[in-house]
Amino acid sequence: MKERDYDVKERDVEKMLVQGVKKLGGIAYKWVSPGNSGVPDRIVILPGGRVIFVELKTRHGRLSEVQKVQIKRLTERGCEVHTLYGIEDVLTYLEVWDEIQ
């Protein structure tokens, strides 16, 4: 699937991740943390218990300063956090996890 800059929204990227993680046997919870803006979009739990925080952007999206702070907080505590830009990043990400399993 080739992505065009003007027709892919962040929710489309997020939907693709959720569907792909489900096919891998995992769960991709939507993360909403009241009072903590900027947390990553999804908490991905893969078979075997691997937990990964995922921030999703369109191909040309940018992290806000508060998102950068939240990602730094998580990584400083040993959490795995990935930022994926667009559908192509999501597809590559899912392929890698599929090969690892």
C-alpha cells in the first residue's frame, strides 16, 4: 500500500497498527491517561508478554514537546517506546514482529 501525503490520517495509521497487532496474536490498547497529555497512542502487548508503547504519526507528522517529554520519561525507566511515521512504518514494524515470533 503506497501512502499519499494528503489522504492518510493518523487514525488510519493507528487502525492499521491495531489490526496488524491483533493478527500477530497481540493486543494494542488505546492509552488515555487523564492529566498526562502526550502519552503514546498505544500500549502494545505481544505474545510472550512483551510490552511496547507506540506513538503514531502521519508520514510527515511531528512529535510535540510534551510527547517528547513523555517518551523520555518512559525510556528513562527502561520502557520500550517506538514512534512510527505513516502506514509504511507500521507495515515494516509488523513484518519485523511477525518474523521474530
